[in-house]
Amino acid sequence: MDDEILHNFALQIPQNKTHIELARNPVLMAPQKTATLARAELQVAESTTIGTAGMIDTRKGCDLLIKAHHQMFRQGNQTQLLLAGPHSEEIRGLIHDRIQETPGYAQWILSYDRFLNEEEIFNCMSACDLVIAPYPRHSGRSSIILWAATCGRPSLATDRGCLAHVVKTERLGEVTSVEHPETLANSIKTMIGREWTPSDHKRWRSYAEFHSIENYQRSAVKHLSLRLPQ
């Protein structure tokens, strides 16, 4: 079963010899890297950085994130926003408009407007102090919180659906309402001002290891062996 909410619900139903297991979402375990080193490799400024990755479009709330970040900048908060992945035309237009109307804003928004391989995505996520999943209407799984955990970074996610459920139950970060830029901006500022402990990093990495390619392969082999004739 590949939906954590349904999996949790199914486990509460009396079973009649039915085995229920959460399916892994296979991910390559990225080597741990400090944000400072990742930013140096990307040749970006050494500054507090937030970011997201994947398709950078309105479906994933990237417009909401840009508006929240722009509001933070206008209030004097100098935090970099890193957008890693192909941008939709609407997002490109929004970035252009914000840069045109606000002197100095261009240097605080970092766009990697192209398809990235897994290693590049991990490097971008490692460069962040906080990874954000501002998906306004997303109800299922998403790889972004898994990428964040693999890189040892906290997540700030939408307060709905499977994303919110996983972030809360696995304690991968925090959830927030993303519909209003001011609310999202305030949540971001709270999160980047928070001190994370070694136990937090260990927990995030443990969650990622559950979904590692090796763990996925072991699970697949086990289930295949159960179906093969003895």
C-alpha cells in the first residue's frame, strides 16, 4: 500500500489473514553534506536558504512560495529562495514581475529552470536550510519530503493530505496553511530560526533509509517469494 493515510487506516481494521505493508518509495541515499559545502559547489552566496524541487508550477504551490518569499524580502529578511526544476510560464512571469517591481530582489531568488538528475536535486536540497512543499491541493505522496530527509533537512509542508500526515507522524518538520503568503512567510521565518538537534537529523535519515533502494529491493524480493510456488 503506497498511501500512508490508507495504510494507517487499514491497520485498524480486523484482518483475516491479510498482510498489509507500507510500500517503499525507493530513493538513492545521498551522501550527507553541509549546507555550506553544497552552496559552495553550486557557487551561490553563503546565506540562509529555503527551497523546493521538482516541477516548479502553480499546481505545487510554487507561486504561493514565491509570494511568501517576496513578502519576507520586502520586510527586510534576506533569505535565499532556491527553485530546482523546470519552471512553468506562469512561474517565470511571476518571478520576472517581482524582480522588476522590487530592486535587489533578483539576487535572492535562485532558479535552476531545467530538468535535474537525482544527484543535482540532492545537491540543491542539501544547499537549503529548509525544504518546502507548499502544495495547495496535493493529497498523495510526494518525493520532496523524502529528498529533504535523505539530505538531512527539515520539511515545511502543506497542512493537508498524505504530506501533512507523514511530516507530522514521522516528525520530519512542521506543517502550515499555504493559501495565504503572510501565513506561509511567518511559518518559514519560525522554521529557519529553529535549532535542530542531532536526534532530529538521525530521525530524518532513518525515515529516508526505510525508503532506500536496498530496502525496497528486500521488500520486493520477500513479496515475490511469497507468491512463487513452493
